[in-house]
Amino acid sequence: MELSKTRTNGRPRLFRLTRRPRRSAIGRGLERFSRAITDWVGTSWAFAVALGVVIVWALTGPLFGFSDTWQLVINTGTTIVTFLMVFLIQRAQNKDARAIHLKLNEIVAALQGASNRLINVEDLTEDEVRLLHRHYARLVALARESGEFTKSHSVEEAAMRHALKQRREDKRVS
């Protein structure tokens, strides 16, 4: 819990750090429905249903003389299903990506020596991500020079260790 500086009636107001946003009943219902559909369409039964629809459609071809209307039925059906599936897939990927980022943020925050600049890196601009990539490329270059790929935790630590090693080596050579 975090203590807010705002006081009401002389008492401090408390706020939870991870307070759930309020959602309407329709929003909660849509979320439950889309989660259930997403879970179901990833099953073997969903594949079996889709395969069954295609087989029934193909078997009815001779009954309808393989007409344009017969073809339009499957084209329209698959177009609608594809359109809806795009949104379900995107929703599932967004949720998975958000969960993975939160888990990685927790690991980075918990590890001693890890660079905190990586927390919420997904929210950075493209230029900021490129800059971080250059920093970590530098870390790899320093590790290659020293031959110790598992010793450093951050670019700053690697640079300090590399400089220290260089000074020791320079003293030894001279």
C-alpha cells in the first residue's frame, strides 16, 4: 500500500499500487467471452469442427451444382471467421506479451547487478531501444575481448572490470 499525501477529513487516504481499473459489466462479459472462445479455438475439437464444415460443404457441392452461391457460402464464412480470429489472436498475444514483460521486469528488478534500465523497455521509443542495443553490443564486445562471457551483469560493470583488467595487464607488461 502507498500512502497518498492527500488527506480527507484529517485522515490519510490509502491507495493500492495495483488497483484494478473499473470495467463495465459489458466489458467484463466481453472479456470472459473472448477468453473462452480463444481457449476453445485452440483445441483439437475446434479443428475437427472446422474440418467437418469444409467436408460438409464439399459434399454438398454436387447437390448445388458447384454453383457460384455454393462457393460464396464458404468464402463468406471463412472471411467472417478470419476477420474475428484476427482480433482474438491479437488479444491473446497482447495479454501474453504483457504477462511476459511483467515477469521479466520482476526478474530484472530482483537481480542484483542487473540494469534497471531494462524495466519496461517495451515502452521505450525505437531510438531508445537502438541505444540500449548498442550498449549491450558493447558489453558483448568487452566480454569477447576478455574471454569471460558470464562474469558481467551490466555495461557499466563490464567497462569497469575491463578497465581494471587492462591496467593490471599494462602493469604486468611494463
